Amino acid sequence: MKRVAIIGAGISGISAAYHIQEQHKEKYKCIVFEKDSTYGGLCGGFYVDSSRGKFWFDNCVHLSFTSNEYVKQVFESNSKPFIHIPNMNNYYKGLWIKHPAQNNLYPLDVQTKVNILKDMINNHNKKDDLHTFQDWLKAQYGDCFTATFPSKYTRKYWTLEANELTCDWVSSGAGNRLYTPNLDEILYGAMSDITPNTYYAKEQRYPQKGGYRSFFSKLANSVDIKYNHNLTNIDAKNKILYFDNHMQYHYDILISSLPLNLMPSLLNAPRDILDSASKLEATSVAIISLGFNKDNIAKKLWFYVYDEDILFARVYSPSKKSIYNAPNGCSSLQAEVYFSRFKPLDSMIDKNELLNHTIDSFVRMGICAYDDIIASDVRIIKYGNVIFNKDIHKNKNEILNYLKLLEIHSIGRFGKWEYLWSDESFLSGKEVALKI
């Protein structure tokens, strides 16, 4: 029986182990090695105590949008979901604007609306041969709207200017997530706040209990996971894994969901491969989680923030996703602050300052009062999103080809170094099971 080692007990690693067991139970023995003490990875979460009980927070906002029937069936067989109809807001200079803003301009002042509408109607930006994300945005929305809304959000979320990002991630299909309204929709949304929901997903699903990772909890319980195993070195020639607890493991097949840029150093790779790894960029995210002593603090499932003097880019409500994520009569919010080497957090900003900034901003935005807060937590997640900067494909493909020569399979958002959602990461684990 061949031994399959899987690095990382996130959604892709657990999916790989589960599908290999289901399809090749007599042929392969799978072990998942996880550096943390629990499963989930980016799809995991944590509890925060309060005087009213425990609050559950996921590691950033997670909701399932998948239209894949197999994934839906697996998720729902693991945990019965709540179904949500997308209903989000945007915050801009004291205004709450329906999402997406491009066809919901009604709350803006007249002059700003006129400037945006004139520019959208007379949009002469080229529509093809687009190279940067800024090219794509201007082609869809014109210069004025792009500068007012998505360019600002790009700096906050991706930590680079839109002209420094490739448009690959939108032209490959993700662009469907950024709605392009027709002229009637633009004009109507500028004159009325009674507009249809034009969000790209008709519904969003979230486990009733246990947080987002409950969508694959039974799968996690069915596979062999070795927790607190932090990988320190890979001897690909002799197929040996080395861990910081002094354990060694001989494998026949290696599957990794580790961030792709970490693999070359673990393998003592050649200098050119190490150089490619150093050029792969990703955002980190600080998540500021707050619990409230009232059940009506959160008005929407989530909202986006365009003001650049407010550090967080996005806020969601765990208690809106599931009533079981907060004690009875309470509610919760979690804010996300993205940063990278291109846009570092100021060295003077520590976790307390992030917390205070978030609370002060919430109060100023009219979301809560200071004495509503009964629970708080601030933590850093090192890997948030892949940054699609120049030469990303050249550098990642050099590493992936190198791993292929060593018969190492990469899966998941950061293993494949792609803009994958949770269902796509789950399917990447299934796909590698079919490959082997």
C-alpha cells in the first residue's frame, strides 16, 4: 500500500484525503499533516469569550456561492445550511449605497452623479487588448466611477494600484463578479433607490452550526490528521518529510496545500526557483472581531468601505450568517484590514490600535456605541489573497513545473496560487485524487 502524505488540513487537503480514500481505499494510505491544533486553515475559525457567552468568528468572511451540485451535496450532507439572499451595502463618505454601486448611485450628491454618468455614457476607453486591472475597470465603468470607487477599493483590498495588477483574474471568469450594468440600469439606479438585486449569485449558503468549516467536518473526522506537525524540510530524492517535532515520514506520493512560495525553500531548490518564489506576492489580513450586547447591530450580511482614512476594506456579520455564531440576544461583526509589503501596516500600529481604530470608526459610522461592545479579538492571517502583479504566471509556473518534476502535487488557493473560492479549493483536492 502506497503512502500519501498531504500537507495542510484546510479544505483542499481534507478533500484530497477524503477522495483518495473513497476511490483508492485498498491502494493508498493517506495521512494529513497540519501545523495547527485543529483543521480548517483559512476556512477555519475561533471562539471569543464574553460575559454573555461565546462568539464564533470565521477566519474572514466565508459563504458558499457554488453552483456545483456535487459540492453543494457534500457541504449539505456535512452540515445543514442557512440560505441567504445576497444583500450588501457600500459605505462612502457617510453614505450607505446599495451594492453594486455602479447601478445604485442614487444616494450620491447631484454633481458627483452627473460627473459619473457623463463619463460612463461617453466612455471611450478601449474595450479589448486590455493588460491591467485598471484597463478593465475603465473599459467597464469609465474614468470617473473607476477613480471614485474601485480604484480606492483596489488599494485597500489588493494593496496595489489597479494599473499594477494584471486583468487575468477578471478576464478568466472572475469578472462576472463585477457587474457591468446597461445604460438603463445606470440611469434608473441614479434616480431611484428601488432597484433590483444584480449580485452575481442568487443565494449564499452557510452552516447552521459550527462555523464555515462544518461544511467539511464529517470529511475531516473520516481522515487521519496529525496535528501540531510543522513541516521544516522535504527530501524529495529520498521522499522524506521532516517536522519541527523531530518526526520524519517516508512518503510515496506528496500533495501540498502550502503556499507555493514556501515550497522551494523547504526543498532546497535551485537559485532560479528560489528567485521565482521570492517574486510571488500575497496579501495578509488583520481581522478585528467584535461581539455586541444587542441583536440588531448588524444591518447587512456584509458591506464594503471605500473611505481610505478607514483602514478596513470589508466588514461582515457572523451572527447574520448564523444565529448560533453569537449568544442569545447578541450580534457580531468582523472587519478585515489587508496589507502587504507594498502597503505595510504602519510599524506604530499594533493590535490595540487596530482594535481602537475599528471601534472608533464603527461609532463614527453610526454602527454601534462604545458600551455595546462586550467581546473583541484581533489576529493576523499571513495569507489572504494572491496578488496578481506582473509576471505572476511566469514565476508560479516555473515553481509548479519544478514540483511536477519532483512528483509533488499542489492544491488549494495558495498551493495553486490562484484566486480560488472554497468550493474551487475543495474540487482541487478531488482533482488530485483522480490524477494519482
